[in-house]
Amino acid sequence: MQIEFTDMAYGGDAVGRDPSSGLAVFAWPAIKGETATVEVTTRRPNLLRGIVSQVQDASPLRTEPPCPYFGTCGGCQWQHISYDGQVRFKNETLRSQLQRLGGLSDVAGILGEPIPSPQPFAYRNSSHFAIHPESKALAYYKRDSHSLLPVAACPISNEGINRTIPFVNSLLAQAFTHESLGGDYKGIMRAWKVSIRSSIATGQTVVVFHSEAGGQAKPKPGMGRKSGRRASGRSSNRPDIGPSPEEALDPERSPAILMSRREVKRAVQSLAQVGVVGEPLALTVVEVMGDGTVNLLGVSQTAGALATDALAEMMSGSLLRRDTVRSGAGRSDPHPPLGTWFERLGDRGYWVAPNAFFQVNTSAAEEMLAEVTRYMPAKVQFMLDAHAGVGTFAIALAGRCSRVLGFEMDTSAVASAQWNAHATNMSNVEFRQGRAEQLISRLTESERPDLVLLDPPRSGCDPALLAEIERRAVPRIIYVSCDPSTLARDVKVLSANYSLTSARMVDMFPQTYHIETVAVLDRR
């Protein structure tokens, strides 16, 4: 059928109507304003979905995707749209969701100008890969599929990640088969996912092999590999876990390969001061088991020097002279959590545990932090950071607060946050492990936050958390959202006592449909 597209949907498709039935038609990769021929792939009682086979009237926003995998890879949806067009469509989607789901009429007076990403490409500091079982290479999932696509480079990932892919592939090429091991699985890890984190600011790269707890080469019958999700915490429900969607990186579906820990260690040691392309590579390689256990597999000489420099820079002399510091689990530890990745945001450095969440687009996160800071009063007695992660906002904003309390359910993130607060000598910041909706109810009645910062996963805030915020009559809420539909839903839930006074899109995820928003709600 031939469709004229009049809108863009949250999810990346363009939307038009079937002229014969009047049903809404969602199709990719069409663009609002285009007329195109659509092959219908899914029919439902109230809508149709399809794929564009030919564009008759192309939009002036249409552009040539720079990625050779675009269209096949499931990571990006909008590389065929000019970047200005992407930002405009995301802002229109935010406006629509707040009106339709949030019940707001005067959205124009609330929405600020959208903030584009300083870098539309090469912005990701973290990428997550499956492992292609035949080629034994890093791979993304194909669009709308569980089939794998080996990738040699990713244009939305930063230079450090792309420089590291060949090295990781060289390790994967040494994988064993069950037959070659002959039943001897000692020292073997069963890797099913690989994460690469790389900081342009610090030069450090961390490679994380996700494996089975205990390193078993074969799962017991009926056991599967679901344990591989356990340590991922709240990050598994965020769009910035990609480019491959975390739902697709399911240990039940993802092929796993057998690797020798000893050989990985030897490969990292052989790097010495020379990287895979003739440049120094500050590389740390770790294994994270399904139960959260972290094994250090290797640290290049350059990475070791970088870590030492970072410690010296971030920690005061008095702290460096201490023999030990208290870690998140209550143990004495003179170093950051094992396998941490070091990144800068603003004028601060953050150590991030291998499985802990951190904003994927550092330069856009700077813009987002500035937007949050705009709505911080000059002095806050008590700020509650309900989804604290590694302490990104809590530590950055602590200078304006007498007391900051952060809640976080991911234990590895809490350990990182506590280390980050200690390393910067912040005595007014405290972190507690657990669900925000449970921990907030344990505060005494006199512990009334002046400001609550929310940064939930895509599912939005738990109703019990919102109810407790309302009951405690918190004067201001700053809501950092990665899903406009759940943001609109939560705004509506709070509407009896709170007014949405500002909402501004910050583009954390160029080339995708995902939307990050900084919203401010003030008590009536």
C-alpha cells in the first residue's frame, strides 16, 4: 500500500493511515512528510506495521547513513535522518507524550529548547556485544531478530571502543571447543557477552567478559544461563545499555564460547606499552560471573600507570596516606572496586564498577548535569537521590547541600559511589543499598528532603516511591527520565499536588529514537 506519513512514533517508525481502512500504519525507515510504498508485516485489529520498500516523495531530512550495518543492525533506528531532524522529532514526541499521557494542555509554556548532543557520532563510552559463534567475533543483534551480525567497528561508539574491538576478536579467536578440552574445564570461562567501556577524557578502556558463575563450561540440565543477568542491576532496563538492546542480550539465547583465563592474561601482558594499532592502550580486562564475582584477567602497563595517576589526582594527601578505606561492603580496601573504569564528568572523576550504570554519552551528560544544576537552589539542607548509581548526581551536587542521601539497588554501584565520595573527601554524602520505594519509607518523619532527584529506569518510578514523596510534601522534584511515556505517566500521578514547571530534552542517544528529559516538578 502507498502511505503518506504524517508523524513519527516513539519507537522509531513513521506513522500514517491506510486510506482504505483508516487504520494507523507504522513503518520503518519512513520519515514524517514522505510518501512511500509499504509492505505490511503485521496486522492487528487497530493498526498495521510494515517495512518501506520504496520512497516516492523523499523528505529533505533524509540522508545517507554512514554505517555499513545500518538497516540490518538493531542498534540504530535513525541514521537515515539528518541530526537536526532527529532532535526535532524527539522534542515533538516529548510534547505529544506529555499532552496525551500526562494530561497537560499548556506544554508549549513548559518545554525548553532541546539540547542536542555535542557529538552525533562516536559518542558512546560503553558498548555491549554478543559473540558470534561461527566467526568468534563481537556482534550486535540484527533488527527485530535474535540472529547475530559481526561488526568490525561501530560509528556511534568512541574511538577507544573501536580500537579495542580487534584485540577482543583476537582473544575470541582462541576459543576452545568442548571436544578439544576433552572434559577438562579447569581455568575455562564460558563467556556469553562482552562489554567495552572507554573514556576519551582519561584514556582508560575496560573490557568485561560476562560468564557463568563458577566458570562452568556446560550449564547443568534445565539450569540455563539466567544467572548472567543477576549482577546487571538497574542498568538492564535502560536504553543506554546498547547498541544491542539488553533484552536481546539474553543469556538463554546468546551463544557462549569457551576461553582460557590464562591465555587472556598472557595476551594482555603481551601488550606491554604498545596497543593493537601501535599506540599505547590503557587496557583492563575483567571477568564478571553471573553471581557478580569479578576476576581481574589483566592490566596493561599503561592502564596501571593511568590508575595510579588518577588516584593521586583525585584523592587528597591525607587520604592517600591511610592504609585502608572502608568499601561498600564494609571491608577494608586501599583501592577502588576491582575492575573499575575511570571517567570524568564536569570537574570530577568517577570510578565505575564493571556492571554499574554510568551515562553513556559523557559530553551530553555534561549538558544534562548543567540543566539539573540550573534548578538546584543555592543551598539545600537535605537532598535525596533516589536512583544514585555510582553517585554521579549526588557527588556533583553535594557542594550545594548540607546533606545528600543516595539510594541504589545495585550493590556494585553502591560500592563505586561510596568509593567516589571517599576519594573526593565528601563527608556530607551517604549511600544506602536497596529499593528507593522501601528505603524512603524508613526515613524518620523529621527527615524531610528539600529536593528529590529521580533517575529511574525506563519503567519509571514505583508508585510507592511517588506516594511517599507526596506524603512528605517534598518542595521540588527533579526528574531525569529516559522514557517520555513513563515520565508523562508519573507526572500525571503527581499532578494532584505537583505542577510540571519545566521539561527539556537532552539528546543522550543520537541516531536512535531514545529520549532523555530533565523535568522539574514543584509542589503546589
